[in-house]
Amino acid sequence: MTDIALVCGGGGALGSALVEALLARGDHVVSVDRRPDGSLAAAGLRREALDLTSAEEIEHLWSRLGAAGETPRWVVNAAVVRLTEVLAVELAPRGVRVNAILPSLIDTPANRASMAPEALRHAVAPRDIASVASFLLGDAAAAVTGAIVPVYGFA
């Protein structure tokens, strides 16, 4: 069975390169972009024009994919960091701070049940991640916006 990859921002420079790489290895690709790039036409490629900021459009996409039997195994969404940076700039005049936390493996009951103890040796406790978020949401971090904060523990 061929894997299906959903590439968000598939019409941009990085997205297009990723689409090409995934097609080259034999995956079927659903390339999603507000303005899909039509320069590449290939077997196994489906382009979707979509505003990724619209929950309604995203729901419709998942419905279409499900109806077509195209459930992605992979979803590439390399834009989270850039979205954080853009929102931080755009919302700064309103006094809104925007930051992203990038946790490593999280020590959850589900992960403990499904993973080997050795794999969880450096997992980060949810309370530690919450502590970082709480700091970023407090007055002590009033000057912090647009930050990408890794919370990896001792991984």
C-alpha cells in the first residue's frame, strides 16, 4: 500500500521541494496551499486550494480525503514556527504575546503504556511543560514574544 502524505504549504519553495521528494520515493501526496503551485504535474499528486487558517475549510478537506479513501499517514506542517513569528509581529500592537513551546517526548500514561522504559528515560513531565507555559503567560515574561521554546528535558 502506498503511503499518503499531506503537505501543508505545498505550493511554497520548501513545500514544493518536499512534495517532489515524497513523490520520488513513491508516496501519494496531497499538496495543500492557499494558492497551489501548478508547475508540477505528476501521478500520485493531488492539489488542494485551502486556507489553513479556516477550521471549516480544513474540516471539508478531511471529509473529502476520507470520502476518497485518502487518509494521510504523514502530515507535514513545517509552518508552526513561522506562524508563531508572524502572529507575534502582527499582534504586538494589541499587546498580545505569541510564543510556541516545542516539547520532546512527554511522560504521559499513554506513552508509558506503549513505550519501553528506556525510551521514556528522558521524557518531560507535563507539569514541567505547564510550568514553562505558565511563565510565558505571566508578567515576568512580558518582554517575550515570538519565542520558540524547546522543552526537551535532558534528552
